[in-house]
Amino acid sequence: MCGIAGIIDTGLGLGRDEIARLATAMRDTMVHRGPDDGATWVSDDGMVALAHRRLSIIDLRPEGRQPMSNEDGSVQVVFNGEIYNHRALRAELEREGHAFRSKSDTEVLCHMFESTDLARCARLSGMFAFAAWNSRERKLILARDAFGKKPLYVAEGDGYFAFASELQALEALPFFERKVSRDAIAAYLLVQYVPTELAIYEGVAKIDAGEAVAIDFAERGWERRSFYEFEPRRAIEADLTPDEAKSRLRTLVREAVEKRLESDVPLGAFLSGGVDSSLVVAVMAKDFGRRVDTFSIGFDDPEATEHLFARETARMLGTNHRDEVLSPDALSMLPEIASRLDEPNGDSSCLPTLLLSRFTRQFVTVALSGDGGDELFGGYGRYRDTLNEAAADARGLLSRIALRLRGQRAATVADRYLSPRWLMFQPERVAELLGTPIPRGAAAEFGAWRALLSDRKRTPLQRMRALDAWTYMPGAVLPKVDRMSMQCSLEVRCPLLDKDLGAFAATLPDSLLWHPPQGTKWILKELAMEYLPREWMERRKMGFGLPTRCWSQPALLALAEGSLGRDAALRDHLDGDALDRFVEEQRNPNLFSIYRLWPMLILELWLRARR
């Protein structure tokens, strides 16, 4: 796991020494992503500079150092992540006559992209973001893994093109303009994060999950290719019995876990006691006979912590378990969280994720996690509530007739889901806070969400799973895990987000996922019950949030009144009177919402840190 950066001089005339200095400055904003080594490569003509910070995981020798080239130096690669099938790909390339100098998965990319064939990205199984400069074709290839686990930002301005794992690396360029995007602010007010299709700064874009691009700097042209997308829809539903589905799922989960066990440094796993992480650890321990190092954190509030469940699970599976029980001062840590984020992310679980990563990194360098199970297998309570409401309405024939007689329509899946279950503020409230209509880019995003939730080619559950996998997961969940773990130089691997497992999950019919009125991600729980007691897997889902003991409503309101007052950075982007009304609203005990106030404070503190 690493940090990558690069700059291509398309007209500035920087010269070899200056472009090297700038690339190195970008690189060294990300020492936390790669504390073990750092290097910069510059082309002979001084046009291209690639830079890399290394967290050594596989092949710790100097031969694994990046930037890395093929035999003749015509391809240079900087790579962040892991390619889990690199051994099979290496064998194929060796049969074709390629010679390798290292055991690193990075070197596979150097040989694969001697031709700029973007279709080759579909061969890669892993989590990754990489850049490959092909000097013969004068092209740059950029690619990002299937679900968007690893970040990759790009910026283009007068005379330059740049990319990096983190926005702060782009901010290190003296000619980079930090102009906050109004579309991004509007989208953040809708969903508490900046979706992949937008970026917090104008002039910046993100390579999408499962996307590769080739940029021809001679012809000034872009080629884009989507090589993977999680696509649940009626047309591909598999005709499987529950036993057949569970058998196939068992095989895929085992394979996904096994791929992620390769490491030349200490490896462990997060363990919360919930279904997803418990299943991952159970497979590690029981199927592969490993004495697993497991880690969890808890809070001194038994009603709002899973660490006691994690202890039970660890005892049953025989893991070497460590946990830390905390009572963090959430409000004092808010500025730290905001400053560590590339883009504002209002998920309050950023804080416990940072604390868990910091604790885990004391013992291991790599940790497996259970991320992805809810999106792929339909585990969120908001799915259950939306489907139960829709079913109740479908039974209410008289209510539907009454609505028609009054000229009204019944609530749709889109209406129910694009509610406080998924949105922070409704579009009308966002426009009020902005003091203007929602800008075009954010409005288009909202329209796309509604269109997907109204797609008749998918069942309601398929629509919600697709929306979360395409938007919420790469926009909020995975950035949270990546940024907080990499702040601690910890690599986190997610077996349930294996692309083969994801492709299978996309084919599962609702009957294997949803057993009303309570049964979410049914087939995954059935598999987990082969390893752990049924009553454990059917416990109420707790999530990974902060208990109220970590903050108090009066203290949070006092912070809001001070931070969102007359000197607030947010007043450069929102209507001042509307912001005052929001703060006043939060004083009302019946309207107070941590899910609105925390994200607003994160946004304010993020803007202040970059003012």
C-alpha cells in the first residue's frame, strides 16, 4: 500500500530539475501512506515525473522499489495497492518472453502495459490505483480497482496534468488552484460526502471505480474504458437453490480470503463481532488453520459497542485477540479528523476507524476487514424498512384508491429511499442553505439517483444495492477506510469486495437475500452460521458509530455556535441567514440531529484547514 503522484509538463517549460522537485514535494505530502521509502523518476526530456511513497508489503528488497520499469525502460509504473493474481499473470508473461527482476506485483504491470490496451485491466484481481507511462506511445494509463478501494485524483490546468493518491499532493503544486466546487458543496449537503462523479475542487476529477483511461499527450486525446461494474438486475438472476447458492458463495469467500493472505509483513484482521468481519476471520481461522491476530476497539457504553461480541467470537475461533476500550473526546478530535480527509466526509465512524487503525498498527501492517457485505448482499436496515413499507402500501388497496381520487400518487421506492434514510438534507433544504437553486452538476447527480431507484429492469432491492455500491460505498465508506487506515500506515484488505464474489452477488435473486420482515443478507448469514452460532449472526446490527458518552449535545451545540458563527468559512459558500437558522434548529431537542450537525462541522473545519 503506497502513495503515488505524477506530473506531465504540457506547456509550462519547467525543466528537468524543477519537475523533479515538484513531483518529490507531491510525494512527500504522503509519507504516512508509505513510510518505508520514497523515490522519483523523471523522463530524459524532463516532460514526465512519477513519484512514489512505499509501504513495503510484498518483496521487501530494494528490487521492489518504485517507480519501476520493464526491461528496456520504455514503461514506468507507480502503483498503490495489491494485485492478488500477480503470480498467475507473471507466469503468462514469462511464457511470452518477459524477464522479471523482482517478486513484486508492481512489475507485472510494467510488462502488461507495454501496449496501452485498457482491456487488460479486466485481468487484474486486487485493490489498486496505478499510473503507467508508456514512452514509446507517449501515453499515460491510469486505472482504479473494481469497487474504488484505492483513490486516484487527476487535475489538468494551463500547461500541466497531474495525478495523486491524495488531494494534498495536488495542493503542493504552486500553480494548482484551490477553488471549492459549488456542485461538490451542494452534493455534500445532500449525502454527507462528495460523490465520485464530483470533486471538492474545480478542475479536479476522480478516476471512477472499475475505470481505466489512456491519455495521449501527442494527440491530446482521452480514451476511457469501464472494465468492471457491480450490476444487479433481473436479467442476470441465477436460478440456484439455497444450498447451491451457499456452496458457491462458500467457495468464492474462501478464495477471496486466501488471495488476501499473502504478505511479507505481519497480517491480522479487524473483528467487530458482526456478521461480515466474523465470517472473514472464521474462514481465516477454520478453513486455513491460521492463528489469527484480531483487533477491535470498544467504548465504555455496553449499549453502543460491539467489542464484547468480538471477544466472544475471538474465543470461539481461537484467535489472538486484542481490544482497547476507549472513551474518546469526540469534539476535541473533530479538527484532526477533518484535516486528515482529502475531501469532507461526514460519516462519524471516521473517528472510530482512525482509532481502530491506530491501535491495530501497533501490532500488524496488514488487516483484513468485512467491508462490502451490506452493499453487495443487502444488509442495511434502510433496505428492510423501505421494502416493508412498500409491501404494506401494496396491501393497502383502499389507500391507493383514495390517493388516486384526490389526484395524488403513492410513494415510490425512490421517494422512500431518498429520504432521511439516505439523504442528509432534501433538495429544497439544500437550495435554502445555498441561497440559490442547486447547481447543475449536483442536480444531475440527484436526478441520476432517482432514475436508478425508478429502474424497472431491477427489483427495488437491486436498485438500492446498486445505488449504494456505485455511490455510497466509493464516495463515503471506502474513502473513510482508506484515509483513516493509511494515516496510520496500515493496509486494509476487503475480501467481500473481491470482484469475482461481487459478480456472483450481483446475480443473486432477492429471495436469497431478503426474508421479510427482518431477514437481511440472508445467504451470507446462512454461510456464517456454518462457523458461528445462529443467535450470534441474528443479533441486532449495531454499526460502528460513536456512543453519546463520547460527546454531549450541549457541548456539540456550543462548538457549532462558535464554529458556524459570523467567522465561519461556510459563509463563503452558504447563505448566512440559512446557516443561522440551521444552528437555531439544532437547539431544539426535537430537531437536533448528530447526523446533520457532525457533517456540517466536518465541512466547516475542512474548509478552515484549507482557507
